[in-house]
Amino acid sequence: MPVGLHGRGDQLLLAKENPYRSYDMDEYGETRVGPARHPDVLSGSIGARLTDGAVIVGQDVDEVCAGLVLRFEDGDLVIGTLGDEWVLAVGPVPSAAAHYWAVQPFVHGGCR
């Protein structure tokens, strides 16, 4: 099932939805919708088995989801939003975001 990720400030929203078309955001760049291809950060997870995951909580007083750490057989993928900016990284949470985020325990075990 397709899942859409939407960033709203420091909050990550997930929704079951069909993909939509790419669109231009003028001076802010573009949003590309399509299959992940090399060298995109997300392309390294294609075909890999998801083994675990953890929610990232932001500094919002309501402790909302700011992102996810998805653990695959070959490593972690961090997806999150921080102040209207997307954070996509392979490996640990980037240090620039770590100050603002708290990674919760992984679903099937403790943080490594």
C-alpha cells in the first residue's frame, strides 16, 4: 500500500494515499514524486527487508512524531522533518537534528 509522508513544521504525518504528480515550488525548488533511483538517499532501501523501527519525537510540547528511524537488514534510514525542512539520512540521526529530536526505543529491541 502506498504511504504518503507530509512534513508540517516539526511534525511528520503519514497517510495511506496514492502517489500524486511532481510539482514546482518556485524559488523553493520542486517536489519530485516517483520511484527512488540512485543516487537518491531512499534508493538504498529498495528491496531491503525492514526489520525494526523507532519513532522520533520532536521538541513540540505535545510530543508529536517528527520522524522515523527505519532499520533495514543493511542499515538505518532516518526520515523526518525539522522546522519545515526534510531530513533524510542513511545511518544515525544527523547531529544537526539530534539536538532537537529524541529517538524512542525500537519496536523489537533497545536503541543500538
